[in-house]
Amino acid sequence: MLESTFGLKKPNTVYKERIGAYGIGFDSNDKIPVAMTHLYNGQKGYFLLGGGIDNGERYVDCIIRECMEEAGLSVIPKQFICKGDYYHYIEQTNTYFHGTGYFYYMEINGVITEPTEPDHFLVWLTVDELLGKTFRILEKTAEGTITEFLRDNEISTEELEEVAPLLKPDQLDDIFKHVKPGSLGELTSLAPFISQDVLDDVALKLAMSDEFPYICNLAPFLSGEAIEKLVKIIYDKQGFNALSSLFPFMSKGSLEKIADEEFTKTGIHNISSIAPFLCRSFLNGLAKEVIEREGIDAITPIIPFIDL
């Protein structure tokens, strides 16, 4: 069986599972029937006919049903082609998704009714049209000439986002490294597909280039070691307040270290923003010191987080 896995599975992450079956066939003009629908951003999306398996349903029966629902198209699934699965993150629903698809060649009888699924329209596309801008990347990757291709050609953010689920992690890592540094911050939607080592390197480049707003979007995918390095860089360049988006991803030791450093520099006032992430025993120690030095009124910013 021809089988491939795409995307990068994150450890200790719960994925929503979905199994589907999809049909590929050609009309007399060598065009493939696909469903056109509108995406969350209003743009048009084109998808192979097929979908999720109902309970107890065979793959071929799923394809027959989905082709009718999505396109009003009568088909006969004939031959199993391949199986593929992919791991990715859906930003709009904040969901980690693992989809498994079974793909079949199908004969096409013709349109016999209107689609019953809302906002689904039958469209016929050539292979090149269906692949769109991803075709040149997939072609060069399959040929093993992607490195040479990238030396002379720029890849846009849109192209890379479109092709990401179709490539293996090591392939995407190689392509990602060739993206111009100025556009790296726009690629946070690719983070679930990129290895942690590469993302760590990207985040550090962003920090050194003062592109701090993008780093918080990458933070959930970074290693603890990279987070610690970023904290030091950002603190030295931008100060304590610029770290707030990283607090949820910092270790207990890093949180206490940076809080203690800021407390020494500016006193208790700024500690209120990091207080929800610090343990009470640490905050109690700071409060005791402030009370002895400035009086009880001075601990007002952190009262909700300490034991009185």
C-alpha cells in the first residue's frame, strides 16, 4: 500500500481524529471534479470530492454518498490508490487535527441532481489548476531539485502555507530555511508543520531582528531552552513589559529569575503582571521584604496573589 504521513506530530498533544475517503476521476477533457466552497476568510477553496466516514460505512460507499451530496455527481469507485494522513493545527478553532484519507480512482457517470450540501458547487479542474501554486514546489521536491530551485526562486507565504500539509517535516524544514528573514514572522500558521529545532532558530532570528510581535505566536511550539534565550534577549532590548506574552510559556525558574531581577531594578509595581504565573511562596517572600522596607500599602499590586 502506498502510504505517506505529512505534518509534524507534537508530543503530549491531543489531536482530533477524522477518517475520510476521497475520489479522483477524469472527464473526457482530463479534468477532475472537485467541490468549490468558501473558506472562513471568504476566499474560494477547492477540494477533492469525499469526506468523513459515517459509522460502519465502507470507503467506497462514503465516496458515492459524498459525491452526490457535494456535487450531485454519480460515480463508481474502482481502484484504491493510496492512503495519507496529516497532522496540523487549525487556528480558527484552536484545534490540533489528525486527518487520515483513503483515495480511490473512480469512474464518472455524470451529474444527476443538485448538490445537497450548502455552499458546495461542482467545478472541473485540470491537475495543474487543482495543484495551483503548490505544483512547482511539489514537482521540484519530488525530483530532488528543490534546493537548486530555491536558489533562484522566491516562495511566497501563500505558496508555503498551501503546500505545507503535503510535505514531510524534513522537506518543509529545508524549504522553510530559504524563506527571506523579513517574512518569517508571517509564517506562524506553519508552526505545527515545522520541526522544533528550526522554529527555535527562527524565533531567535526574529528576536535579534527586533520582530518581537511575531514571537508570541511561535511560543507554544518552542523548546524551553529557546524560550529562556528569548526572554533574556527581549528583556535586555525591550524591558520587562515586553515579556508578558511569554509568561505562560516560561519555566518556574525563569519566571522567578526575571521577576527577582525586575523587582531589584524597579520594585514591586511591575510584578503584578507576572504575579499570576508565580508561586505564592515566592511572592510572599517579596511581599515581606517590601513591607519591611516600605510599609504594607506598598504591596497593593500583588495582594490578590499572596497570603495575608
